[in-house]
Amino acid sequence: MAPGYITEQQEEEQREALIDAQATDAAIHIINGMTESGALARVEGVHHLREEAEATDHCIRDEDGYVESYLDSAIERPSSQGLNPKQIYAIKHKIIEQFQ
């Protein structure tokens, strides 16, 4: 297999991980007072900004090339510190179910 080649299974796993992360971020925004539509719009907008930051190397990468953090703190993932993990989980799964 050639370096950099991604199998369909790996691509699907990456897509599922992205959906899970975005739904988690949206759930955190909702718990912090945003409307569902506002939270989803925010997550989508941040996703595009992250892609742009990664393409232009406006991020810090680990030794394996994965993004550790972004130079613009506005596009970092929201903190779940102090929030109820069960509540985040429930809202996240509700969001995921809506889009399946």
C-alpha cells in the first residue's frame, strides 16, 4: 500500500470521528446556552476555519502530523470542563440521530 493512501474503511472511520466531534462540540454549545441551530452553524463555521488553518499551517502539529492546537484560539474545541458528561452524550446522540 502506498504511503498516504487511505482505504475506504479509514475514510469512513475519519468521517464518523468528525461527526462525533462536531456533535459533541454542538452539544457543549447548546448546554452553554446556544440554540441548536446556532450551535450547529457555529460548529460548521469553525470546521471550515480549521480546514483553512490546517491548509495554511496556522496550527501546531505533533510528531505524527496531527493537529495539536490552532494558532487562533477562537477555533479550538469548546471546553466540557464542569459540564455533565451524560448530558453532553445525550444531546450529542440526539444531534447525530437527526442527521442519519
